[in-house]
Amino acid sequence: MNLVIWLVVGGLIGWVASMIMRTDAQQGIVLNVVVGIVGALLGGWLLAPLFGIGTINQGDFSVAGLGLSLLGAIILLAIVNLFRRGTAR
């Protein structure tokens, strides 16, 4: 059951991040889930030590943990946009 929650929350975080970065029209539901989960990993690796907050991948389903996962997903989409288009937009 934990895996299902992880996929649903990762999908929602990826979807919100793609809406913020205006890449939602280019992504499907599977890519939104991947962006959410990989973004949470990126946020946990880069940002969690700075803020002392866990991400969804570390089992922290607090508002701060979800926000940190969202920030990681936004950073991931910005990096992808840099390589794809040459601009972070």
C-alpha cells in the first residue's frame, strides 16, 4: 500500500511542478509520476540537508516534506528545460 501512496503523491507533485514550469502539455501521467519521484529524490539529496526536512521518499508526508519534494521536482524540470531548449524558462 505504501508504494501506491508513493506513486500517487509523486504523480501529484510532478503534475503541480509541470503546471508551475508550464510543461504540462508535453508530459503524460507516467512522466508526471517520474518527475515527482525523481524530483523528490533530488530535493532529498540537495535540499533536505540544508533545511533538515525529509521528503516523500523518506516517508515524511508533512507539508514541509511535500513542499521540499515539489521544489526538487521544479529544479528537475528546470534542468531538463536547460538541456532541451537552452533556457530554464
